[in-house]
Amino acid sequence: SRINDADLPFGTGTTPPQMHGRAPLLIGVKDFARFVAFLRKADPQRLGGLDSLQNGLPSFLRVNIDGLLGGLTGDGTVSSDDGLAHFAARTDPPNPDDWRTPLQRLTTLSSVLQRLGIDNVKLTEEAGDAYRLEIDGKLTARVGIFGPTLVITDAATTDLRATANAPPVAPPPGAAGGLTLRLRASEGRRLLGSLFGIGANDDSENVILDRFGDLTGWASAATDGVRGQLQLGLR
């Protein structure tokens, strides 16, 4: 009785989100803003840079990070090449200029902020509508806006434009919820081998791992619980 839809980690309903990407791991979510809010509560240490950025910006800049993230109510895709050690998030904001304008403003005023004593926040422009945010000398995020699409990553080498232009991916068969998952066979075998201590040099164990195909899944959210299924393909 204390939980409503706004408390759920992703959007409700049976229509699966539209995923985009080519990475080994893809996670599609409905209502991307709700998913970001859930992750900020679940892993505040990893995403704490967002709070540092919001708290460190002077009010006269009129940049509301929480408000920008809260407006990302459409479908989103989280992709990763390394088991979520790093990630890239892709979504289409209702109005891309809501992101483009403050990023351009902050980049222009970056040197001014340093003179005001806000020297722990540094925002610089990369080539082609992309920006790099460093907090306390560490890369916090790279952000790109390409046409209608916003890309955010914590990886230094992610190709932001390629992520924005990534093709759509069909949802897993039978998906009927606001979260979908697709893990390529190669990444799944690496993960399972690590979890169960199966070595790469044992032929008999490799025979077992080689039987595993893609891992797909989906989940639906409601106020009485989150339910779903995973399906491991076999060769």
C-alpha cells in the first residue's frame, strides 16, 4: 500500500521497450527517467557524480540536472562491452535542445566557473556535439546529442555517434514488460565460466560452454512485485 507506480524501477505495462545497439549486452527499459532514479538509489557511489555536479553549480546558471534526467520518460537502452564495468545509455529526449542548450552554456562558462572557485567541475567540448565532464579530475560522463538522440557514457573510448545511430533490435520472443535483456553467447559464456570456475583450457568444460547461445529475458513491473523470465539458448 506504500508503493505506487513512481516507485517502480521501470515503466509498467506489457509493451516492451525498443532497444538499439550492437554491444554484447543490451538492456532496454521503458520510462528511462524512472530507471535512472532507481539506479541512483541502488548504486549512489557509482552515480554520485550527478549529485556533485548539481550541488556544485551556481543557481544563476539555471541548470537543473535532476530535472533534465527526470524528463527522459521515453524508451532507453543501456549497452556495455565489458559486463557493465562501463556503460552507454541511449534515449530520445522529448526536446533535445533541453540538453543541448545547458551543455553549450556550461562549456562556454567552464573557465568562468574555475575563476569562481568551482575548479572541481570541468566540462569541455569534444568534436561534433559531444561533451566531456570531469569531476575532481576523474571522467564522470561523456554526453553527445545527435539529432533527436542523447547518449551518455562513463567510458573514455565509446563512439557516441555510432551509439546514437545504432540499429533497433527486436525484443526477446514473448516479451511482455517494461525491461528487456539480450546477452550475446560469447559474453554469456565468459560470464558463466567466471561464475562457475570453468577454465578456458579444459576441452571438456569448453564443450559445455560452447553449447550455450544467447541469453535473453524480460521483466514486468507492478506495485506488488517485479516478474519476468530468462531464456538461455542452446546450440
